[in-house]
Amino acid sequence: MSENQSSGPIKNHGWSVTFAGMGINLALGILYTWSVISKGIPAEWGWTETQKSLPYMFACLIFSLVMVPAGRMQDKMGPRLAATIGGLLVGMGFIFASFFTSPIGYLLGFGILAGAGIGFGYASATPPAVKWFPAAKTGLIAGIVVSGFGLASVYASPLTKYLIGTYGVQKTVLFLGIGFLAAVVLLAQLLKAPPPGYTATLKSSSANSPAAAPAAAKRDFAPTEMLQTIQFYLLWFLYACGAGAGLMIIAKLAAIVKVQAGLEMGFVLVAVLAVGNGAGRIGAGMLSDKIGRKAALFLCFVVQAVCIFLLSMAKEDTLLASVPVLSLLSALIGANYGANLALFPSITKDYYGLKNFGVNYGLVFTSWGVGGFMLAYLAGKMYDLYKTFAYAYYGAILLLILAAVCVSLLRPPQPKTV
């Protein structure tokens, strides 16, 4: 049963749901502070660079896998319950990890419990928001909701660095767990989807968006039907490439600037990247509403490949390794990564409809976890073997170029006639 069945005039809760979802994502975006947390792990704990990648890798993977059952729960039982479960799991995961100094403790707490909680919360934020708005605003609304996740590091990275410097890693993780448990559970109570039969309308002046009318789904696809379309697998591959490249940099940015540029300001660049991440989600969503999803995707893949190439060339005592240039590159990498998180839910909704949007996007989103898992692991492993991130950079660039080429193959699926 839906949480929102009612009779009489329907009050539009679109904006309150949108900003509640954004607030939930602001809390769940604590995932992106792992580069600061891992850098703060004391040497006496004896972690290798690969071990420092493990909790983040598993968090990304579990997050993406849990999006499928969480999306199903959101579709069937409403977003409020699923988001509440997410807040509880995130908080308990951080609290659990705070009692350990070993990789296994953080893998279980941060990687598995918190990763699952992020999946439940994230799966519940975007679907109810976009359902309150017409198709021509899908990119904008999805971008606003998911921008919270990207913007989280703006406050969370400096906060985490301050807490680690003052209280140490274990107490910091404990404090974060308590705080974000409360924040997500409270905001979850504001989420609601429109009742069955609700149809959003838009003034005709905006109805001719190239992204809206032609790409709109002719009907709602069930998950099994979606899995029978070639578009699903192409979207999955593209998402894995775009998200994986960005997540690789996010996971290792603090270490990258220290190793390549000799700078102890990774937490600042993580915050700069987060600003770009959040802004890129809103900007790409709005842009795709105007020029179409395919054009926006192609642009983001190409620009990201160029940015990662330039970052690979940023060596100590060069212009590319200067603070202003690194800040600009961090912001652009964040923006192009964040664009994926606005564009792919919008495309999923355009192609496959709203009825099963939660679980359908959850299935597409598994690619985010696989891409992040593989490329974050690649970056850590290559550094441990060769003491350089160069091979990871070049692998990500090749994947982005391939993804840009494959964008031309995207077409809306054609429903089978019955």
C-alpha cells in the first residue's frame, strides 16, 4: 500500500519532499569523507594503502547492490520506511566501526552496514521527488535531490579533519554515526510520494524540451521487462565508466596531491571537489532538460577524460600542481562525476517510466558500485605495486573515451505490443 492514498484536492508536496531528499543526501554523503578518514588512520594501526581502500570499496559496492531491494521497498511501501531504515543502518555502522582499529572492523561497519544504510536512504530520496513534477523538470529535480550527496564533503571533510585532529579517528567515527543517524531518521519523516493517479502538469512554454517529449517512456516497464532491453546494459556500462572514474579520484584525492604535488591540503581539495560535485548534479540536470540527456552525457565523459589526464600530469613544481590549478581540476572532476548522478536517474525515468522507478534505477545503479569498487581498488593496488597512480589514470581515461563513443548508440526502448 502507498503511504499517500487520499481523496479530495491533492496538495503538492513536491518542493518539501525535494529538499527533504536533498537533506538526507547531505547526511549520507559522509561516504565521500573516506579519503580524509583513511589519511588520518595512525601509522601504528599498520594499514596498507590497499587496506585503506577496502572499506570505501565495499561501501560503494554494498550501497549499489542494496539499491535494488531498497528501491523495491520504496516503490511498494513508500519512501519514509526505507529512508528510516537507511538512517539507522548508517548510524549503527559508524558506531560499530568506532570500536575497532583493524581493517575488518571498518570493512564491516563502514563498508557493509553503513554502505547498506546509504543504499536505503539514497533509494528513497529521488523517486518521490520526481513523481511530484512534470517530465520537463526531471533533470532539475533529480539534480537538486542528489546534489546534497555531492555537497556533503563541503562541511563534512573539514569537520572530519577537525574532529580527527582533536579526538582521533575512533571518537570521530562515533560522533559522526550518532549525528547522522538522528539527521536521516528525522528527515525521512518528510518524504511522501503522490497518490495513485496523480499527474503533474507544466506550462506549455517548457513543454518542448528536447529531453522531455521524445524521450518520455511510452509506458511503465517492469524490472524484468527492462532487463530484456539492450538499453539497460548500455546504460549500465556507461554509468560504470563515468561513476568509476570519478569515485577513483574521490577515494584517493588526498593521497594524490600529497604524492604528486607534495601538498598537505587534500581535505581542502576534497571540499572543492564536493562543491563541483553538487553543482554539477544540478547543472547537468538542467542542461539535459534543455539539450537532451545524450548530449549532456557525451560532454561530461569527454571533459572528465581531459581533466583526469591533466591531473595525471600535475607533478611537484609544475603549474598543474599549483593550488589554483588543482582546485579547478578538482572542481571540474567533481562536477563531471556528479553529472552522472543526475543524468542516469533522469534517463532511467525517461526510458522506463515512474511506476517501478525505484527498483529500475536500483538495477541501473549497481553499475555505480561495480565501477567504484573496481577503479578504487585499481588505484590502491597500482600504487602499492608501482608507487604511482599513473596506470589507474590511463585506465580511467580509456574507459571514459569508450563511454563517450558509446553514447551515440543510446535510443529509447520500444515497448512490445500486446
